[in-house]
Amino acid sequence: MTRPAAEEAALVEARVAVPDAEYARRIANDLVARRLAACVQVLGPMASLYAWEGEVHQAQEWLLLVKTTEEAFSRVAELVVERHRYDIPEVVAVPITQALSEYAAWVRNNSGGIGGAEQQS
């Protein structure tokens, strides 16, 4: 396991909670197809308890674990906010401080975005 060199993009795992499995697959597919993430794992269902508008709520959700770079995170968040039906979706990044060097290179090589031509889904 190695730390990224100063010139290499730092890796992050973005976490995104979504309301159902089909929705999870659509966002995951969009992120990978646009090369904003090298991989998205879909976990669920899970129980989420949260405070909203002064009340405690419970919902069944799925969790996306998005393997990407710190540089691409803002574009990941933009896409999620654009596609998500929650008023304030969970989109957080957790730094990846250690990774197999070959895996880290693969994530970096597949998380640069598709460039100028944006796909529509």
C-alpha cells in the first residue's frame, strides 16, 4: 500500500444514500459511464433513521460507495444533486489514505470525467 505522490490525485470514497435499488443502479451507471467514478458499489437495503424538519424519520435506503478522486468529487456531487429526488441528498467524501498502488492507478485513470461532451440519461 502506498500514499499518492504529490502530483497524483488523492482518492476518496464518496457515499451517497438513495431511496431504492433501481435509482441506485441508475446513478451508479451514470457516474461510471461518465467516468466520474471507476467503480460504484451498491449496498442495501439498509435502515436509515434521520432528523428532518424537527422529526425523526425512518426509511429504507441503498448506499452507493463511489470510488473516485478528490478532484472529481465536485462533479460527482453535482450529478447526484441533479439526479436525486431528496431535497438535501447525502453526498460525503471519505479520504482513502492507503490503497494498493495498482488499484489507486486504476481509480485515477477511470475518474477523470468524459470531458466536453456530457451524456444525457
